[in-house]
Amino acid sequence: MGSKGPMSADDERPDPIRAAASRVSAVVEEPPAEKVFKGDATEAATGTPTAGRSGIDEARRRGLFGIIQLLGPGLITGASDDDPSGIGTYTQAGSQFGLGTLWLALFTFPLMIAVQEACARIALQTAVGLATSLRRKFPSVLVGACIILVLGANTINVGADLGAVAAGGSLLTGSHVPPGWLVVPAALLIGFMQLRLTYSIIFRCFKYLTLALFAYVITVIIVHPNLLKTVESTFIPHFELNKSFIGIVVAILGTTISPYLFFWQASSEVDEMKAAGATTERERQGTSRNELRAARIDVAVGMLFSQLVMYCIILTSGTVLHTSGHAGIATAQQAAQALKPLAGSLASVIFAVGMIGTGLLAIPVLAASAAYAVKEFFGFRGSLSETPRSRPTFYGLIVVALVGGVLMNILQIDPIQALVVTAIINGVVAPPILVLIALLARDRRVMDTHRSGIVSSALVWIAAALMGVAALMLLVTSL
């Protein structure tokens, strides 16, 4: 076990809403453990990695199935990165520039692995979420400002993704059901899943929803891209010195390396340890090489999955939409509609199904990652494995994000403009958070013998620099 810094008493604060209730009524004590977790005590302690992070040797002996069992936070993080908003960005890149941005999938792949592996490493070693680790090490004002901006960006993104899920559902009905009728049912479904289902069931739902992303691999097979052009565009970088191309490159970087993924990855690792039975920080302290190796495999597979989907979406839209003159595509739903006359009803339906599946995965991650970041910063308890009754503030934050997303659609706020605002916020927030992550992952006093390697650390610094340049470019192009 590696050594740790002192534990903070702040991390034992009661839920703020329960604490406030205790001041105006009778004393509200911390509920007993059996009433904190959803389901019974046994179910609360059976998340996927019961053996996960420490069972890599056994997983290898079991072959492919064993490796699949190891996959958890990294896989879900990678899949949730391809949310409907991201799909819209990738579709726009393909429709406007053909296969000219395919190479970016290869370029961003190692950067994503390095960043998310650093977040997982920090969580496994420190036994707490990323916001808590950052607050303990760096000025609270800086960390708090970043978290507030992430909360705002996530809420906007939830609204855009809810609209995309509703639009996808409408497409599947042949547009007989208006998208506006499906926004509230989609939000209620997601809210029910997060508030009522046990952690182990939520986790399994997330895993199954990642299968929806294979819709975009199937779509590529349907549209038959030119093999020679595809290979050439994949391995030979293409760049244009004009506002539109630079803008789409910046947008791809922003939607691929998103701040909410940093917090979700770390918080998920902590939840996995809790689900395996390590319910206190002291029990979770320290990690091992096997656990880090398992996390690295999980992250690598998740990021590979994420970039494969990005690659397939750009390839599909570049092959079909760009060559047909549909350069004005800006959203995933527009892409699904445009594919129907060009590539057939099957391609359109599969694209829409993928859009719905990714939305149902990404929206809970967006809402929960913001809730995790806020509760970790302020030091109160809360996780998806615990009941709303025992952790009302944590779940209140999730509900606020969902309600905000629904209101965006009811008020008919332009999702494209909203996502531009989100991209700017993420562009401003990502560079400083990446710098803090890079410093923390190499800090010997915090990480002991499990510091990030030189190559991994260098990649995180490169990602921070690129995101900083991207943020400046985004501001210039937006203005």
C-alpha cells in the first residue's frame, strides 16, 4: 500500500439538505448502512469489479471473456464520450470536409488514454474522487471555479442530448410522434434509472448501452467507403488553413477530451471500490500494479471504442453526405434524416438507434459527473449506489441537470448555439484541469511509487497545451 496524505474531516460532512433539515426539526442522524444503499446489503456490494481491479491474472486465464469482465469505468467513459452532441460534431466534420479529418481519430487516441488513465490512477491511489484530490492539493478557488463551469456546461449538454434522443425516437416512428412529446419521457426514464435502480443494475445498463455504438460500425459496412481513400486519409494528416477547418478541428478536440469525463472516470473508480466492499476511504487507500494494469486495459479499450465510433461516423458522413453535397449537416438527427434517401432506410434507422442509445448512456454520465464533482469539492457524501432519501443533495444535483435540460427543449433554445457555448466553456476549463491532473499524477507525496510514467505524463501535458491552443482558436473563430 502506498502512503497517503492526511484525510480531511471535510470528507465526512453529512448531506447538506439533511443537515439543514436537522436544524429546523429533530436531529437527523446518519441512516444505518442497510438503509443507505439501494437494494439489500449484498446487492450493494456486488458491482462489476468485485474482483475486477485486482483480478487481472484470473481474467487472463479466462481469456477474452475474462478481459471483458475487467472492463468497467474506462469502457463506459469512452462510450459516453460519443454522445449525440459529439456525433453531431463528427458528422459535421465528415459532411463538410469528407475524409479530411479521419486522421484525428488516431491522433487523439493516445492523448485520451493518457488523460483518462491518469484520472483512474489518481483515484485508485488516493481512494477519493478527482475533485477531492484536486481540492486537497490546489487552491479551492481555482478548483471550485472549474467545477462550476463544468456543471453549467454539462447541464447545457444534457439539454442538447435530450433533444437528440427525442428526435431519434421521432425518426423511428416515421416522424408521426413529434420530438417535443418524447423529451419528458426520456428525462423521466433516465431519472428513474439513476434514482431507483441499484448500482450494479445501473452499471449493467451502461454496459449494454455501449452496444448501441456498434450501430455506427454497421452503418460504415452499409455505405461501402472507398478503401484506398480511407487508408490514405487515416494515415496521412490533412490540414487546411481556413476558419472552417480550424473550427471543426477545435470542436473535435473539445468534444473528445471533455472535462466531465475526467471527473466521471475517477468517481467511477471509487464507486467500483465501494461496490467491491471497501466502503471507507481508509479501506480503499493505496493500490497495486495489478490494479493499475487492469485500469489501464479498461481505459485503453474504452478509448479505442470511443475513437472507433468517431472514425466510423466521420467515414460514413464523409462517404455519403459530403459526396452528395450535404455540407450543411450540423446535428446527428439531420444526419439520420439525410442518410435515408442517400444510403437507404436501414442506414437511417441504424444511425437513429445509435443516437438514442448513446444519449441514454451519455446523459446519466453528464448529470452524475457534475453531481460527483460538486459533492467531492464540498466534501459531502453521495453516489449512485446510495438512496436518494439518504443523499438528497447529490441526487438533487442530478435532478437539476435533467430539469434544466428539459427546460432547454421546452423553451426551444437553439441546441447548436447552446453547444457552441458548451464548447467554449469546456475549452476554457479543460486546459487548467489537465495541468492540475498532470501535476497531481506526478506528485510523489500523493502518488508515492505509483506516479504516472514520463511518456504518459508528457501526453497529458501535450493534451493540456493543445486544448489551450484550441480554446484560443475557438474564441477567435467564435468572435
